[in-house]
Amino acid sequence: MSAPKRVGQHTIQFANPPVIVATATVVGPKEGEGPLGNTFDMVIDDSYFGEETWEKAERKMLEEAVKMVIAKAQLKPQDIDYLLAGDLLNQTISANYAARSLGIPFLGLYGACSTMYEGMALAAMLIDGGFAHHVVAACSSHYDTAERQYRFPTEQGVQRPPTAQWTVTGAGAVLMAPAGNGPRITHATIGRVLDVGIKDPNDMGSAMAPAAVDTIVRHFQDTGRGPVDYDLIITGDLGRVGHEIATKLLGEQKYDVSKNYSDCGILIFDHERQDTHAGGSGCACSAVVFAGHLMGKLNDGTYKRILGVGTGALLSPTATQQGESIPGIGHGVVIEKL
Amino acid sequence: MSIVMAFLIGGLICLVGQLIMDLTPYKVTPAHILVGFVTGGAILSALGLYGPLVKIGGAGATIPISGFGHNLAQGTLEAVQAKGLLGAFSGGITAGAAGIAAAVIFGFTMAVLFNPRG
Amino acid sequence: MADNNKQAGPPKKPLTLAEQVKQQKQTYDQQAYQRLADSVKPRPRVVVNALNAFWIGGSISALAQVITLVFTSAGLNTRDAASATVIIMVFIGAFLTGLGIYDEIGKVAGAGSIIPITGFANSIVAPAMEYKREGFVFGVAARMFNIAGPVLVYGFIVSVLIGLIAYFLK
């Protein structure tokens, strides 16, 4: 009765690993000035992106990223079977409104900051299952839209605590196909929602780290692999706090990841120079780091096989105000340049 | 001299607020600080403890939001003396009227004139 | 971590659904985890923050005192000078917020720019500007009092209570 494309308890092993044919990234000015600035396709020079509101700017970034990735693959929107996209705003309006103008059959996702990996895992399933030829997975986030939804108005004079993270302004899109040139998605380990009782919305790294660790450990158990089998293990947006906790938790379970474990939230900003405290966060954080920096390293052969874990803090301002703790999730995807 | 005293008293009040924010759990937000200081200032004032601070510090005691609480409390107390029970209701808000009206008018004007920069 | 990687035959007694869920979950002792997180978390720079709050809050107060002195020397009595100063300071706070400067001060000053009345003005203008796109009734006017509203509510409650107590003790 066992499903033929599964290994272990929770991991999918694709029979014909889908190929990431193209990726595209659009980021905000601050991300453009960061250490990975030259890995992005497009850096906008104003957080409004020529629009009246930040919400519209975020939507436009997402649209641009999707259009760009389709163009890079030399395809047309009508060639795309499904668009899987999501974002952080209430009712995922960036994705819904972007899909309105793109006209591609659309499945909206919400995985908080893990949305990109959720989308890539699902896209790979759709393709390997034979349900689609071309699938675009995409997501976006915007510092100013997230700030006003989750925290304070942007002009409010408040001090951010040192554990706070900076929402990445940007959008990333990944186009996948059954064949072609490019790195392949070989495995996916879907995350479980884990809540360790952290209630501080300014400390999402601590809230999400156990969920990421849970996924990584299950992935290792299911596949029989260990940290040495990967050139890089990279989490989405645990930031410096969550990264340190995750390293310790993995160490407690006898997985030494001290050499090859990093986090997109740490890579994307220079926290000393850019005043981003514990690091980057948001859907776009793992999306643009993967679609820009990591794809570059996979394509030039620096990395042969990486385990990416998109992390999400599944909180809402309402739940936080009502004193609920923050559940976390982590979706693991193995990307391999064969 | 009064400027130096204003600096010291105003600075100290803010320092206390900062320590409360940094040394207590994350739940103490700027909104809680403002609410706490306005009620704290009003209570201290009613107990006769804030008045001396205003004498020493001048604007250093009246410009922090606790000074607004002081203003409300003193306005109420005076109005109770003059008008009795009605004063208990009208006194505080009357005393704070200038600040509140200014905040609403300037707040609205700025919101019309400017857009947030992010 | 339950070592449930390999299925070693059927379990002796079938587990209830609740037990299965429990076994599936990688459980953490919440308090132990909180201790781990606390050991990793960077602390706020208490001394630096306190000094910044002190000197910036102090400077705002000193500026207000200068304005008060100007008003009194122009012939206003102490009380009117204080009211006029409040109006000027509220204007300054609101204007700097409009220009996008006040939040930059706030990053450094913390309570030093929250507690002075300029911070109260900032807490009014920031949401009012931010929610302009949601219209002038539900946006600007309704959101204006996000933070200022509670301040006024509790300020008024306390002042009326003080008045009632004073009246009945008299």
C-alpha cells in the first residue's frame, strides 16, 4: 500500500526529479545594498515602486518576478499550467491580485515565510505526478506592508529589540519543468506545525527553530543521510538567534552542522551596517536568497546538493494580542545539480 | 539654570521609562509606557508629589506625558473646588484641552500633507 | 525523540488517536526551551539605551523650557506659557513625524522620544499618515487614536476618579 515515491515516514523522493528551469528576483533598495545585492535580477530604487501604496508595490514586484521568470524560460504565460503563490498580507492579497492580472491557473498558498519552499515542494509534486508541465512557484513580502500589518506604523518612533528581524522587500519566482537544464528537486520533507510556547512576536527565530530542526531531523531519518551529505543546509529566516538555537538543537541530536549550516536571514543583510538586528525575514527572504544567490552557486558548481528549509512563523496579530504562542513550520526541499 | 534642570528632570523621567521597557518582558510596548506614565503622573499629582517636580524641573516635568497626567489631575482638583461634582468631570479634560486639540489638528494636517516614507 | 524510524512489528496494544498524536509530536519542555532561547538571545543594551533616552529626552525637555522662557518673557503667565509650549512641542513632534525624521530619532532614543509630548504627537501622526490610503474616516481619523486613544481614555478615567475622590473627601 505504500506510496511509491515516498521514503521513510514523511519524505518524498521524486521519481523524475523536476528541473528548476529559471528563477527571477525583484528586491527593494535595502536588499540591493546588502551583501547579496549583485545576485538579484532587479533592484527597485524606491519602496513604492512607482505605485500609490506599498501593497500595490508588493503586488507589482510579484507580478514582475513571475513575468520575468516566464520570459527567462522563453515561455509565455499561457504555457504555464499552474501558478503557486502566496505572501504575508491578510487574505494573501499580493498573490491573489498578481494572479488576477497574470491569467495563469492559480493556487494560493499561505505558509508565512515558508511559502516559497511550500510552493516548490508542491510544484515538484505536480510535475512529477504528471499533472503539469510548467509550474511557477512564487512569493513576495514587503517591509512596509508587513510592518504596518504586524507591528507599528512605519513612522512610529519605536525601538526594535535586538531579536527583531527585518522583513525583506522583494519577490522571487521559480519556474519548474519535467526536463531541461538546471538543478533538480530530488526530495521534499513537508513540515509539521510545532509550537514551543514562544509568545514574543519580536523573537520569531526562537519560535521557528524547533520546527526547522524537526524537519531536518526527519529528513535525515527518512533518507538515511546526514549533514555530511549536503554541501549546504540552509534555513529560511531563523536569523542569528534561531540559527544558533537550531545548531544547538541539532547538536543535541548528534547532528553536527557547524560547518555547512547557514540561514538566508543572516546572508541577505549586513546586520552591523544595515541595522537589521537578528537578520532578514519574510516570504521573500528565503525566496530571493534561493532564487538569486543559491541558484547562482548551484549553477556554477560551488554547491552540488543543498537542503533548503523554508521556515514560517504562523502567527497573526490577533492571535498575538490574545496571548497565543507562535507556531512554527519548516518545509525541507533538496535541490541537486546532477 | 532652569534649562539645565529641565534637561535633568526630563531626562530622568525618560530614563525610568527606558529601563521599564528594557528590563520587563516584551509585552511592555510604547503604548503601555504612554498609558502608564499618564496615569502615574496623574496619581502622583493628586498625591501632591508631582507638583514639586514641576517646580524644580519646569518643562522637564510638564513635557513628558506624565506632565499631561499632572495637568489633568490638577485641572480636576481645581474644578472640584470651584464647581463641585460637575468639576470632577469637566476639570481634567478642560485642562488638557489645548494639548489634545493641538494633537488632533496638527496630526490631521500632517497626515493630509505628508506620506509615510517607510 | 521517539525512535519510530523502523516499524518493528505491530504494537502490542493499538494506540489511541491521542496517544498517536502525542507520539508523533517532537515535544519540547517549554520552560527548558525558553531557557535555551534566553541564553542565545542578545540582550538589549540597557546602559547605552538608558543614556540615549536620558540625553535625548532631556534635550527635548530643555528645548521646551527655552520655549517656555520665551513665552514668559513675552508676558504670558506661567500656566499660559506652559500650554503654549505644549502646543508648540506637539507641532514639532507632528512635523518631524511628517518629514520622516521622528522615527529615526526614536530608534536611538527609545523612551527618550516616546515619553515627551512630542512622542504623543508622533503616535497620532504616524498611524494617521499610514492609514490615509484607507480613507479619511476609517483611515486617518479612526486610526489616529490607535495609541493616543488609550492614553486619553486612561488619563480621563484617572482624572475623573481623582475628582470624585476629592469631592467626596472634602
